[in-house]
Amino acid sequence: MEIIGPVLVSGITTGALYALATLGLSLVWGSLGMLNMAHGTLLTLGGYAAFTAASQLGLPVPLAVLAATAVGGVIGALIFVLVAYPLSRRSPETFETTIMIATFGVALTLENAVLRLYGGQPLGQPLSVGGAINLGGFALPWQNLIIVVSAIALMGATALFLTRTKAGRAIRATAQNPDAAKLMGVPVARVYLQVLILSGMLAGVCGVLVSSITQLSPSLGADPMLKAFIMCVVAGLGNLPGAIITSFGLAIVEALVQFLAGARWGFPALLAIVILVLIRRPGGLFGRVEVRRL
Amino acid sequence: MKREDLAHPLVGLVVLAAAIALPFYVDSRYVIGQVTLGLFYAIVASQWNLLFGFSGVFSLAQMALFGFGGYATAMLCFYFGLNIWAAMPLAAVATVLFSLVIGAACLRLSGAYTALLTLAVAQVMYLLIVTDTDCFVMVGTQCRQLTGGAVGFARFGDLGTRAMFKAKFLVANYALVVALFAITMVFTWAIIRGPIGLAFRALRDNPGCAMARGISRFQMQLLVFGLSAFFTGLAGGLYAAHFNAIGPGVLSFSQLFFIIAMVVVGGIGRLWGPLVGAIVLVAADEAMREIGEFRSLGLGIIIAAVMVLMPNGLIGLFESIWNRLRTRNPGMTAEMSGETPA
């Protein structure tokens, strides 16, 4: 049973990353009803921003992470101001699909901008720590520990922000019922902007973490984003705690399948689980079935 | 017959005449080749338009179905030695069956859920083909994977046009693609005009009311999924036959969104939207060849900008200009209809 250790280490590490990516996606979906196809690109931009700050400008690690956060937040804000806001004003009834196409255009643009600026070859993220702790039989790399701890800390901070602050309460109110929130004097458009900035900041840090165990490449965010989408769907789009639990659970299953059957079967196994779950529970594992008025 | 009913066939005849005239005026093999490629895109885009524009199913598996048709054709020829002309319709039927399996799994949900699941299916298909390294058969001294692996299949059959038309074979292939395009458009037009098309559109515009009138959303959307898969798969087969090669590249993200961009630029839910979009984007792609490196970047900006600035596409833009010109003449109605948003 010596595979349990490595499977858990790799499963929990990727789980933490998926959970962080899912958190940003789910936040935006839950409040704006917008599936941000550029979320993966925000991860990529975060990773490259940290790389530029740390190895090209020689800034210390905390500043590099801050740079990644800032870039994610700014791009998130730009996506809202330039794309999401005009689209939602123009055609609210088709927003759900048009925003996916439009944000994909954004993703394509940004990803190619990264490709032009940095080139296609993979780069090493300087913000990674070597070495490992020996836990009686298997090694726990420091990097993995750092990832899990920072991901959990970020999720905790987000949860505190959403539940304890006035801005967080406004976000939750808008997610539950935008019209009622507006009538209570919540500036809904500003809340939406805040949500996208928050989601972009989370994505920026997540990109730094993802690139610290893999490598920097223009398509860095694509794989975590697709997985995060799947986690969101299984959990029920817009459900934050459910999305986090699902991320860890499915990541461990994925790691197990990859160890037992080979790396290429991890994703197909995930997809099969997702489809089976959705056939039984179309609203997702934790999703409430929506009652829509006509 | 109403005037609107005549408009589409008339446009169709003009397009067909232009397509037939083209090889008589243009001698460049390169241009003919690019127009052929554009027509392949237009066929796939028109079927995605049938699915999304007319029926409201946001599927991201369109290129996966196109690829499936191409791969099925190549594999039927490669492993079973079938004639390519027999393989193409078989592959198209196989694509329909494959699409029904995907549809049964993904269409119970709607909107963004369907989009994500179909995208995941397409991505899994791509990954499984690219990472396939196990030897299935040995060709000479070379190992060949069941799915062709990252390389794909090449030289598995021939349409016979090369032997029949010698140097002019490219024009013959072009004629085949034009014919397939024409049949596809007639098929699409017949569907959206008929009672099924009405049901599709009802489900798109107001699923709740449509279901209350006794239309089964799942069955109808599965039907349109299967219907649109047939010509998509057939186009995939002809694509594989035309280039005599098929690889995992057709399943890539950028190819899928190139198709979607065509529908968006031309006009979602407009019969001729995909063709207009294909012409504009292939032409823009050619124009951007000068600035080579920035092609995808430009494409991304075009998609986002068109979506935000003119959500009804070029045809929608023409329609609103046309309506404004028409209502300007009879004085009174101009002020009344001028205020209503398009």
C-alpha cells in the first residue's frame, strides 16, 4: 500500500489548485451568471507576471506574488468594463452564451500576447522551493506543502471576506437576487466589478502556484481551467463550498487513476464520473434544482 | 409564397452561380485551395448555426464531430481497405451515432452546462488521440497507433479525381465541396422551414412555453444534435479525402473557435451567416498573413469586438440598415419603428 502516500500528496496538491481555480470561476458564475472562458488566461498572466517581477526585475517574492495578484485584478476589471458590462446591457437574454464566446476571444488575444512577449518555450517559475520533509516512508515536498497551505489560506480569506465584510454581504445579496439587492440600494454594477477583480486576483495567485510545480507556458491555465469547469459543474455551478469539496475529491480520484492506469486516463475518468453524476443529479452534487419562473 | 420564402433560394442560386463561375475566372491553385478550405469551414459552421443559432444548443463538440467523421473515414480505409467513396457515408452515419451518444450524456442539461460537458468530451477525445503511443499494427518498420497518435493518418485512399482530371483535380475537388455545401444548405433550409424547425426555434426562444405545449426538450435537442452531426461528419470525411490526411489538429481549441467566430461574425441564427462569416474570416486570415505572428491575436480581438459591438453579426447589421432605409420612405411609420431597437 505504498501508493497511498504519493497519491494523496499529488491528489491534495492538485485538489488545492483546482479548488482555487474553481473558487474564482464559481464566484463569477454565481453572481453574474457568466462563464468566464478567459479565467485560464488569467492564471497564465498571473504566472508570467510573477516571473517577470521576480527574475527579470529582481523583486522579492512577496512583491512578485503581489504583482501577479494585481495583474489578475486589473485584467479582471478590464474584462468587466470592456466586455461583460456592455454585453449584459445590450442583450441580457442571450448573455449566458454570448459572454462565453466573447471571453473566449479575450482569452485567445491575451494568450497570443503572452506568446509574442515571452515566446512559446516553457520557462521555470523562480518562486519554487526545493527539498522535502520525510514523513516515515514517503517524501512530502516543501513546494506541495506551500501550495496546499496558501490555497487553503486564500480560500479562508475569501470566505471571511464574503461572510464578514459589508462588500462581501453585498456580493452575496447580489448573487441571490440582483433585483432585490438593487432595491435595497446595493450598487449592483460596482459589485459585479468587485467580483471580477476578486476572481482575477485569485486567478493570478493560483497561476503562480500552478506554475511553481509545473512550468510557465502560454497555455498554462488551459488545463486547470477545464478541470475547474468540470468541478464547478459537478458541484453545481455557483456553489462555493461544494466546489471546494468536489475539487479535492475528484483530484484524489484523478491522481489514483493516473497512478494505477497511466497519466492519460486521469481526465477521461473524471469526465466519466461527471457524466454519471449529472445523469443522476442534473443540478450537480450540491446544487439546488433551480425553479425558474416563466 | 411569401416574399421572405423566396429570398433564401434566390440568394442560394446567386451563391451557387458565383461558386460555379469562380474556377473559370480564377486560375490560381492557391486561391481555389483556400476557397475550398473556406467552404469546409462554412459547412461545419452552418451546422453549428443550425444547432446553436436556430435551436439554442450551445455545443462545443462540433469540431470533435468533424474530426470523428474524418478519422472514421480514414480508419475505415486504412484498416478495412474500403473505397473512400464507400467510407465517407458510412463515417457520416457513424458520426451521427457518436453524436447521439454524446448528446444523450450532455443534453439532459442546458446552457453553460451543455457547453462545458461537450467541451470536455472534445478535449478528452483530443488528449486520448495525441497521447496514444501503443503500437496497434506495424506498417513496414514503423509502429502505428490505433488512432494514428499525434501524427494522424495519411495516404489512405483517393477520391479518384487526380487520375480522372489530371492537373485539374483541384477544381474537381472544389466542385465536390461546392456540391456538398449546396446540399447542406438545402437540408438546413428545409429543416428550419419545416415543423421541426419551428419546434427547435420555440425551444430556443422560450423553453418553458415550448415544453408546456408538449415539445420534449431532450428529444428535440437530441434530434437536432444528430441531424447536424450528419453533414458535419460527411464534411469531415470529404476533408480527410481531399487532403488525403487527417490529424488531431482539427480537434484543437482554436479550430473550434474559428468556426464559432464565423457564425458570430456572419450572424447567429441567420441562414447565410456562416457563409458570410467564413468568407470574411478566411479573407481576414489571408490579409493577416502579412503580419503572420499576430493572426490568432487579431482573430481573438475580432471575436470579442464583434460579439460586443454587433451581436447580430454582419447580416444583422445589413438587416437593420435595410429596415431603416425601407421605413424612411413611407414617412409616418419611420418615427414609430425608428425608436424600437433592432
